[in-house]
Amino acid sequence: MEKFLLVIGNKNYSSWSLRPWLVLKFFKIPFKEMVIPLYQAQSKAHILRYSPSGKVPLLIHGKNRVWDSMAIGEYLAEIFPRKGLWPKDRAARALARSISAEMHSGFIALRKNCPMDVRSFKPLDKIPLEVEGDVRRIRKIWDSCRSRFGAKGAFLFGAFSLADAMYAPIVWRFQTYGIKLSGLSDEYGKMMRALPAMREWQKAGEKESWRIGH
């Protein structure tokens, strides 16, 4: 099989890059990575050498170039059907795809006010109302998935899936900005932060010298 190359942005900041990187790591799919620092003078031109969209992440697999985190996840799910990147149960799989799509297109207030910054801790004095709405919705999603489908494991649907990867950057956002959780959602956040792959990503982000003024 052709080798995989994942082109990503700064590990401290690039939430979209974390998602497919985490999937590849968790499912032990061998790959090489290329980090392109974002928001620098030559960043766009550098990325366009690889990605038609001019954005990261991008997965290069032989002659195929797949961009966008969701598209990369679906591509890997097709190539490795036995690894179970989506839940096997139809109802669980439908919900996992739905909440992943909701993350992909939604939660704009949280993204805008709380950009990912894994090496920092800067609690908000007051959480904006629109961010509170996003937080409530995410807590409801996590609690519901864990209650309905999480009995056989620690992840949203028991076993790790693409849905967990899609929500992984939110785990860092909640920690960075001091957004407190409780119950099942709090347990889930703590578990996700403790994953070896998540710790590896955080340590790499802490070592980066690049700084982006949000």
C-alpha cells in the first residue's frame, strides 16, 4: 500500500489538523507528517504546493490528495473498514456522523472566542452568552452519546471513532479557557486529555517556537 503523508499546521493552534492526525495515531496507521507554520508570509504559497484548497490538513496517498478533516476521515474509513473508524451499530453510526457533521459546520461562537491553544491556560473571566450556548450543546451531545452508546468503553460510542477525533480540539479549548464540566462530559474530557496521542500532540505544540496573535 502507498504510504500516507499528512500535511498539517502548527500543533499548538491547528484544530483541524489534530483530527486526522489523531485518527492515524489511534488506529496505528503508519504515516509521515509535514508541519507548515500558519499565518506567516509564505504560509499560503507553501500550502498551495500541496493542497488545492490552500488549507490544511491534507492527506497525500499515492496520487490521491484528500483535504478537509471529514473527507480524510471518510477516506481512511473506506480503506480500513475492519478498523472500525465508525461505530458498527447503525443507530450509533448515524448519530456519530450527525454529531461529527454538526461539529464540522457549527459552534462558531466557541471557535471565534476560544481558538485552540494547547500550551496555554487563560481562563475566561466571563463566558460570553453565545459561547455558553455552544458549551451546553456540546455537553448535551457528550452526555447523550455516553449514556446511550458508551457502556462498553470510555469514548462517545464505547470504542474510539471519528466522532471522538472531531471533538478532540474542544477538549483542549475547554481546558485552556477554564470551561468547567461535570458528570459524564467531565469524565470524558479528562479521559481524552490523558490519551497518549493527545499528550504527544500537546507536548509537540508546547515545543513549537511559532506564536500567532489571536
